[in-house]
Amino acid sequence: MPQSNEPASSLKAIDSLAVDVITDDVSDNYVSKALFAVSEFANVIAAGAKVLSGEALLCANLGLGLRLVSKADGLEHTLLFDTGPEGTIFIRNCANLGIRLGEVECIAVSHGHWDHMAALPAAIDAIVAEGGDIEIHVNPGMFNERAVKLASGTVVPVAKVPSPSEMQARGAKVVNRSGARLLLDGHFYYSGEIPRLSSFEKGRTDHLSRVSPDAPWEPDPLLMDERMLVAHVRDLGLIVFSACSHAGIVNVCTQVRTLFPDIPIHCVMGGLHLGGVMERIIPQTVDGLRPFGIRNIITAHCTGWRALRALANAFGDAVSQSAVGTRYTFAPGYEAPSGH
């Protein structure tokens, strides 16, 4: 599988990028959508559903999983960015969208949380069963054990994620290193560590980790294992995928601007982790995003409704909500077919 270790300056400008939302917290066919989005109803009918029914639609569950299909100079590549928390629903959602997992060449994992990685074994099995060769990109920090500390002081471990050896035993090739890399003929940039620079994005004090079952739990507010994914669509700009934004979405955009100073950010898509205890930094986040001039913000997963409302109030029609089954197409001059 072609891959490069060239720096961000070698990211290729692609002709188009299609994004299918396989896993997300929200199922809502009536949410207002961007003009370049096609709804779940239309997508399941196109995939072969004869009637609209509960069985024909997708299931929402906690987490995020996206399929990305890029095209450039007659060459097409297919990548997954995360999978989600549970294999059965992931496979069902792919089937209802008509996604052939055997075509997936690469999986880029955002960070080591079960709601982004636990469906990986099912995804790998399906890809291999369909004759595909699969490469999975991770970094060593993703495999520490994790826990959350409740307000009562109780420490609750969370599910372990599949290890590199488990993924390899299922037939995947695992690339487990810390640095940034280009994927699939330079169509995608998969980042290294995202610097924590803003004054207010300080992570979550309730996050803990440990390196082994015998080690003590240690505070891990910054989750430095988190990675972003970036594509550059010709004549539009950068499409930035930040699955959970534990780094802080302003820090993510700051790093994107540093890496790609001459290319505008056309879209930021993913979970912004501004719900619950993180609601306190919503006003600063909104103000922090203004200088980037982002044309589209597609909020998903862990963003929270108060953050979505604040962003929509600040940026108007530039903001929309992701939902399972939605397909986004980024291409110069593209508008969704009628009935989207």
C-alpha cells in the first residue's frame, strides 16, 4: 500500500472527498444540513432499501466512525477515521449504507478510547473476509489503560482498546509510531502530537491513565495520544477531522495553520468535546475560532447541544450537525442532489 513519510508540505491536493458518517451519537434526518450533504434516507434508498423502516436505517451510538473516499488524478483511495464503540452496529450501519468494507485500505485511529476503537476487530474481520488488505495507523500512547474519576472520587476503569498484537492477529498491518505521516499516496495527513497552546483548553481533570494493571492511576487530562486527520481538496482548502478534540479545537486549528499556513481551512468536522463539564469554555472556544475564517463547522459526537447552539449563533449557516447515515461531498462546485 503506497505510503509516504514526507512532511505536511507534501500533502497532495485531491479532486474530491466523500465522507460517510457510519458512527455518531445522533440520528436525525430532519436536522438542517449543509448544501453538500445528502441525508440518511436518500443514502439507504440508494444502497438498496425498498422501504424506509427502522431496519433500513442506521443506529446511533456513542462515538465516531467515518469513511473517507478521496479521488485525485484518476486514483481513488478509501480510509476509515475511527470506527466506533461496538462491532455489530458498525457492521449493520455499513451494510445499510452499502459500504463494501473490503475496499477500505487504511484505518487512521484518532486516540485510544473505546468509543472510537472498540469496533475495530469487527471492521478488520469484515475487511479481511472480503479480501482486503488493511493497514492501521496508531501511536504507542493509545494503549495505556484509561479510567474516569467520578465526582464522588470513585475511579471507574473504561474498556480496553484492541492492542496492536490483537489487530495483527486478525490480519491487519499495524503502524504504531508517534510521528506524523502521509497516508495513501499523500491524500491524507495524519498528525503527530498536537501542541497544547491556548490558555483555556486544559483538558479534563477526571481523565486518568496507567501504563499497566499494576501501575497506579495517574492524571491524564491532556490525552497527548490524540491525532487529527487533514485532507486538501483542490480549490476549496483543508478538511480537518478532529474526532474528539481532547486537544481543544482551537489548538487543533492553530496546529493546522502552522502546518499549512497558505491553505484556508474549508471545514472542521468532528467531536468538539464541549459538553458536560467542558461547557465552561464554550465562549472562549467560539472566540478562539473566529480568526481562522472556517467556512464550514460540522459538529459531531461529543460536541454537546449548548456548544452547537453557541457556534450556530456566532457563525450562522456555516455550522451544521453531523448525524449517522449522512454523506458529505467536498468538491469544487458540488451541491447535493435535490431531495437531500
